[in-house]
Amino acid sequence: MGVFVFLPLVLPLTAWPIARLAEQHLHPRTATRLLAGVSALMALCSTLCLALIMVVGTAQLPGNPLPDTWSDPEVRKAVPYDEVVGKAAIPALIAVAAAAVHAVWRQRRVRRRAERALEGLPPSPVAVLPDDAPYAYALPGGPGAARGRIVVSTGMLARLDSRERRALFAHERAHLTARHHRHLLAARLAARANPFLRPLQTAVVYCAERWADEEAAGKIGNRRVMARAVGKAAMVSRGTPFPVPAGFATGPVPRRVAALLGPVPPARTWPPAFTAAGVAVWTAAAGTAVSALSSANSAVALFLVLKAATPL
């Protein structure tokens, strides 16, 4: 089988540099959107190509339900194939599908558990749970529902002063307003589809938290108070009773605090092109774009060849 067929499966490796550079040099809002989009695109291309490798590699096996024309010598000559690789792609695809279904099921399960914990409370934007364990998180709303609710325990509120509480609520409200759970889910599904995309998932989690930090710091008008609230919440938090989409004391907290104690990140989309950071980011972005286009081209080429061989 030609090497080009495998490119969509390994090209996500080239996205690692831009994940690191995006964390360091891009505004968190831009970095979150960029990395989530790149993850989803590369995961789609690699999954499609894996499916086509399976189809091409097993088209000539007896008993398969595929059109007979797919095993014609002309098609086999036009599309490189390998029976062993084609057979190996079957369990790989099953594993990808199972991992994606499990990720979606787990998120729905977490949502149901969170909603059950709020039963009996008034339908207000902020839900305060009588719990001595300190935690806070954003619970997104479902389709057609409100944006969601901020859930905080009495234990967390007792450990923060009034300004830090305001920072906490601003942070969680930023998660809900920007629909960060969608970016996180896209990155999570992409990492399940292709393990090479896991560094991008980690980067999306960090950038989403930084995005919420910066939005909250702008709302309260004090970056030092925001940094203190994040650090204090992380020190006292023992974690939520169950995993949540976005929590106040999650992510690499020391890096978040250090970023908040530094200057405000520039609002421009990219660093200046004629700086060291700008050259690095543009180079990594170009490499990632070429990788994504190559992945899409390989997958589409295989698809068109098989489509042409399919009888009407």
C-alpha cells in the first residue's frame, strides 16, 4: 500500500508545534477556536481515510458486501491496497467508533448526574449546593434551553471573599457564554479518533480556561484579584463529586495564574509576522494547513476512485 494512504493517520503529529505556539502567542479565544477546528478536521480526515483503507483492502475478499467492481484489476491498480492492513483497519474503526460513543455517553451521564444534583433548587442562573466540599463549575444548557447554570458549593463560597466570588462567577459565566463545552467535546472526540491529537485536546482545555480567565478579568477589572481567586480555589478544591465539563480550579493552574499576573494578551489574531514569535506561529500554521489539506486530498482521492468504480 502506498505511503500516501497513511498520511492522514500520521499527519496530526505536525499539529503539535502549533498547539504549543498557540498557547504561548495567540489570544486564548483565537487559540481555542483554532485548535478545536484543526483537531476536528484532522480527526475527520483520518477516520475517513481509515475507513477507505479498510474498504480498499478487503474489497476482494469473498463474502464482503461491497460492489464487485471495487475488486476489478483496474481499480486495484489505481488504488494501492494491502489485505493485512485492510483487515487490521476493521478493529481500529470499531475502536474509534466505540471510543466516540463512550465519550458522548459519558458527557450525557455527567450532565444527568449534575441535573439530578440540582433537583429541588429554584431555576436561577446560579445554583448554590449545600456542600462543605469546595467546588464550582459551569453546567451548559441543553438544546433549546438557556445557556446553562453556574453551580457552586457553599464550601467554595465560604473560602472566597466578595471580590473573589465575583471573579468566580464571571469565569463560569464566560464558559457558558462562549459555549466552551462544544470546543472541549470536539477536541475530546478528535483525540478518541486519533491518539496523535491528544496534545491538541490538552491545549484546548488550557486555552478554554485561559479564555474564561481573561473574560472574567476584564469584567471585574482586576487581573490580580482574578489570579488570586484561581489560585485560592485550586488550593482548597478537592474536586467535584463527579467530572464536569468546565470547573473553576481545573487546567494547569500555575500557568494560568502566571498568565494573569502578566500583561493582557494582545487582541490581534496573530503576532506580528516579522518577529520571532510571528515567524514561528506562521510557519507552524502553514505546516498544519498543508497537513490538513494533504489529509483531505488523500481521503477524497480514494473516495472518488471508489465512487467511479461503483455501478449505478
